[in-house]
Amino acid sequence: MQLLLADIALALPAGGTFQYRVPDSLREKIQIGKRVFVFVRSRRMVGYVVGLSPTPLVQEVRDVDSVIDEEPILNEHFLKLTRWMSEYYLCSWGQAIEAVLPAPFKRGKTFMKSRSKPLCGGLETIHPAPLTLTEEQAHAFGQIQERVQKRQSQVFLLHGVTGSGKTEIYMHLIGGLLKESRGSIVLVPEIALTPQAVERFYSRFGDGLAVIHSRLSQGKRVEEWHRIRRGEAKVVVGARSAVFSPVRDLGLVVIDEEHDTSYKQEETPRYETRNVAKRRAEMEGAVLVLGSATPSLESFFEAGEKKIVCLSLRERIEKRPLPVVEVVDMRRERYREKGEKIFSDALEKNMREALSRKEQVMLFLNRRGFSTYLHCSSCGYVMTCKNCRISLTYHYDKGSLFCHVCHYRLASQRLCPACQKNYLHYFGMGTQKVESEAVRLFPDAKVARMDSDSMTKKDSHEALLRLFKKGEVEVLIGTQMITKGHDFPNVSLIGVISADTALHLPDFRAAERTFDLLTQVAGRAGRGDIPGKVVIQTHVPHHYAILAAKDHDYREFYEKEIVFRKELELPPFTHLIQLVLSGKAEKEVVRQILGLGKFLESRMDGRPFAVMGPAPCLVSKEKGLFRWNLYLKGPSIPEMGAWLKETLREFQKSRTVLTIDVDPQ
Ligand code: ADP
Ligand code: ZN
């Protein structure tokens, strides 16, 4: 009999696929897309059959040990998609495959054939008649629907503020597809997968819905996977990984809040969901809809280039007004008890008024603001890098300020370079401090705090939100957690304790993040019959990100930001690959990353790439390991990635670990 060899993808960091001989006993069973057990040295591993051929490429080949699956678990589309992921994100094919499957599959668990009960059994399904779309909604719906029906892949950007009726459009599209027995996937940020939000989908689609979130047990996850694959669930709502749901005859993928950072996977393969979804939609003839009030700069840029179609919803449903935003200049606020003042007079006054009207208040502070930047509280000046326009981070041990991208270094200063006053200080303030101050100022109000410290129990988050909704909490203080996905009609005031914390992160997307956050936060106010009010406290009241958020004007922000990006040749005008080297001895890490930078530069041979850095990472020491990074910048990822992969083969390192992040966040 002719020899038969299988190409097996393994989830090892190294290289391509591995050839194994198929013994005669397995010939009938083996098939592309199935899992097998193979031995790697003396270890038995799960492998994925990605090819079969009669030609051995090496002398010594070992036998496939056994075939796990009765039926392939990866179809042609998923094989193609994962292969592309491995090339784009510079990981192995096996690693990409494991990213798309539920975890138990990676351990060789076998197929479950029985039918299972839908997870949502017990929830009442009322199937309310879909609402009649407004003219604006109907227009957007029509444009998207046309492509869906023709099975023409296309990316749409649905740009509309919170409450403009985007979700209703998604549901109409899904409903249309269901009539033809076709499937849809709706992705939302993990944090927005609250029972409240999901219930709206359940009540419309009932048992045909599968919900995928991180709190699902592994067993449930596998059950849902099968239910989707058998076509019993045709609508999937889920977080990032739900983009890989084995939906049959996929017609639509929606990414709601497409700018959200949770769509980036922070472990290998470090994929960006938007990018993967776009690829999947292309392959399967599906339509991708990106929804947001504050689109990522990349998406809006692509819309400008006519690569994707932008549809706008300009009004809120029933023309509910957007909240009035007041920007408070904290430089003018007086100091109290030596430290930074937390509540401006304006915020305090607005809170008193709202509470006396029995309305609720949300106070927001981004805790990431603990990062220490040097800031002048007299003039608002923040020490920034002259090359990268990002704020410099203070390193206590070195007594210096560093740029985390290009390694520009500046000795710590006492006087503000802008106003020459002695008001420079390191910014760092937490939600706990806000809480104690709120309790002090409003001793009669019921105050609660919600952040990752206070919310350690699984459901405490939901429980607190329920109390808040019932009015048993009057002032809710929190981090990003409170900004998404909830509808609290009695909230009439939102206070942003400091808009500056995100603004001064050492990150070139800092302004974009700030604008997103402020817009998001402002969207929480005035959702019911009460007009909303937002008070934003800042030391830089004239910053364009803050002014644009005040005007609820995405375009105003975009026009300013895009100019900087172009000037500094940052995304979307270029693409970045981040290389992180980590190790126990900092000297060694520094020596090697310097070497890596020089090595890469020496191999460019006139290619349009550039090295930025090296510099210490934003988190410069983690779990005992020192971390330094450098960025590679160039016009296109596939070209730069292929070159990097090839070039890195020759780079010698020892006792350090290299991590690669394509399109880092
Ligand atoms: P978004 O997803 O943009 O935040 P939603 O679709 O959630 O907006 O709509 C906001 C609110 O308006 C929801 O309560 C929704 O039920 C309601 N709504 C949406 N479209 C319509 C419509 N055509 N007629 C009446 N109410 C609508
Ligand atoms: Zn710099």
C-alpha cells in the first residue's frame, strides 16, 4: 500500500507543521480537520490534521498514535482562518487553532453526540414584535440588508451615539437572516454581557440564542459549541472569543463598541477581533458591522478611504437630548488640606441638587491613572516626550522620567518648565479616596464603590448594580466598569473626577481613549425623562479630546487626532509590531534588546521599516522579570511580519523570552 503521511499542527511555539506516518489501521479514520494524538519526544500531545500526502519530507517519521474525532472539528474555513492568523500574528498554526476551540478540546476530550437542552431554558421567551424602525434606522438597515442578502462580504461602520438605535438594527438584520435559517454573531465587550443586556436578545430570539461569556463553565461552553454547530442555536451573543463560534451559514457578524480594548487578545495569538472577524466574513460571504459612538481611529480612517461603508445615526431615539457637559478647570480650584482637591465646587453643588431631587449620581475615575506622570497643578503642564508626544513615566529607582516608546530620558525636575512654578507633582488618586471624600461631604447619602478591588465575588458586581437600579444606592463610584451597557433612567448627574488620568498614559492612543471614555460616560446620563448633566474635572480644559467630548463631536476629535498620527507616522498611517524581551537579569535583557534593535536595523536592506526604542515596557517588571520592548514600524503587517519571522531565526538570545505583539494596543 502507498505511504500516507499527515501534516499535523501542534500548539508548540515553534514553526510550521510536523509530518507523521498514518499507520494502516488509521487510514480509514484519519481526515483533515480531525484531532489526533501524536508523540513529541516522549510526550503525548493533541495535534490537528491539516494535510495529507504520500510524500515524506524527512527520513524518520513517527506514527500517528490515534485519531480522536469521529467527525472533523475544523472545517475548511476554520483551517484557512487559523492559518492566516498564524501568519499575521506570528504564531504557530497549532497555537492559532487552539485559540478558536473551546478549552476542553485542546485536552483531547471527545465529541459529544447527544442533543443537549438549550442553556436558556427556563427564561421566558416573549418574542415581542420588532419595533418599527425610524427613517434613519431603516436607511442603515436597508444598506446592510442588501449586502447580506446578496451574500456579498462588506464591512460597515455604524456610527451612532448610545441610544441611537444600533442594537435594534442588529436585531432586525438577525431576524431577517433567521427567516432564511442563516446565522449571526453579535460581539459585545465582556463587561457589557450583563443579564440585562442579554435579556433583550433572549426575549427576541428565545432558545435560538447562545450566549458565550467568560463565566460559563468549560462543560457548558462545549455544549453551546455543539448546539451552535448543529444549527440549533443560530444567533450567538458573546465576548471576543465568540467570533470563532461554528455558526452555520453565517450571514452577519456585529462588533458592538468596536473601539473597545477588550477586543484585543492579550495572550498568544494576540489577535484583534475586528481583524479576525473581517477575515472570517470575507471567507464566508458574510457582512461585518462595526458599531460605535466613538469608532476606533483605524475604522473611521478606513471609512474615509472608502474601504468600509460608514452609516451614521445622528439622533437618539425619540430625540432624547444629549446631556449638558460642564468642564471644570481644576487649576482654578483651591487647595484643601494640602492634597489634590477631589470635588470641585461645581461638582459638589450639582451633586447636592441632584440628591435633593432624589436623583442618582455616578462618579467615575479611571484607576489606571495610578501610573505616575509628572504634572503641574498650576498650569496643567504634563511632562511629555518630545519625540512621541506621550507622557513620560517616573521611575522612582532611577530618579528619572522615561518615554516608554523611544526611551527618551529626562532627569526629574522641581520646577515646571512651562510656568516655572514649584507645583510639579506626581499624579495618583484612587477610587477609595473618592469614596471617603464623598461620604464626608454627603453623610446622609447612600454611597457605594464598584471597582475590581471591591468586586471580588463573582456576582457582587451585578448585585450592586441591582441595588443601584432600585435606588438603594444613591451615589455610585467606579472605574470603567460603570460606563458600559447599563441603563439607569434615574441617573441625572455624572461626575468625572479626573479626565486626565487616561490622557497622560504613556500610550499614543491616550487621547483617543480619553475621548472614548468621556463620551461613553456621558452617554450614561439622562437616559430616561430627566435631562442629564455631566461634570468633567480636568487640569487641561482646552485639550481637544475634552473639548470634543464636551460637544459630543466625534468628527471634531478625529480631525485633530488624525493630524498628529500622520505627523508622527503612527497608526493608522503605519503598522506596529511590538517585541518584548523579558528576563531575570535586567542587564542581560538590556544588552540583548539593544543587540536586537541593531540586528534588525542591519538586516533591513532598504525596506521601509524602522525600529523605535528599545525602552522599558509600560509594566517594566512583572513577576520578577524585567521587561524591555522595541517597536517595529512599517507600512504593512504581512510584509513586515514575514521579514521579521525570517530574520529572527538568526537572532541568538539566551535566558530571555521574546514575545511578539502584532498591532499592539
Ligand atoms: P443603541 O444600541 O444605539 O444604544 P438601542 O437600539 O438600544 O440603541 O435603542 C435605544 C432605545 O431605544 C432602546 O430602549 C430601544 O428599545 C429603543 N428603540 C430603538 N429603536 C426604536 C424604534 N425604532 N422605535 C422605538 N424605540 C426604539
Ligand atoms: Zn518618546
